[in-house]
Amino acid sequence: MLDDPAEVVSQHLVCHDLWQVASEAAHSEQARLLLHQHFAQGVPLQELARCYPALFPSLQSVHSCKKNLLRRLRQSRAMQQAVGLAPPPARGSPSQREGQRQMIQPGRTP
């Protein structure tokens, strides 16, 4: 049985959003490598330490990098929103309204 095309597209967009947020949380070369090699490709942590000694001088350094990346992802408001644990930003939020006020001032044309 074929999947509903709308569901397939929806799942693809969610997956893309999650990877985009995760990529933004990977601030270092080590974290980016870990994200793509371990989480996307399934490369074991021990293998990363063995193959990339300049980036990961020990297995402990790989574990530390993974721990820090997961902490940043857990704390990321964007990640919480992407997985549905936090509501999206409200339309007309105070920061958006402030930006609109700055663009349109009395007596001036935008």
C-alpha cells in the first residue's frame, strides 16, 4: 500500500526542519562531524575517535562533544518547536510589533 503523498511530504519537511535546527546547534567542526557521521550515518563513537584523532584525541572527547551537542539540542527553543514540545512564536509577538513600529513612524511614509 502506498503512503499518502501529503503525509510523505509532511514527514520530509519535519525531517528537514529537525536537521536544520540540529545543524545550527552544532557550533564546532567536531560537533558537525559528530552530527553527520554518528547521528546521520550511524558511525560508532569509537570509530570517530580512531578516524579523526586531530578532532577527537580520545574517546572521552567524542563523548563530551556528544553530551554538549545533545544538551544544546534539548535547550533549543527551535528544536522544541520542531518536535512539537513548544508552541511556535506568536504572530504579532512583542519583538515583531516593535519592528513594525520602527518601520512606520507618524508623519513619515514607509
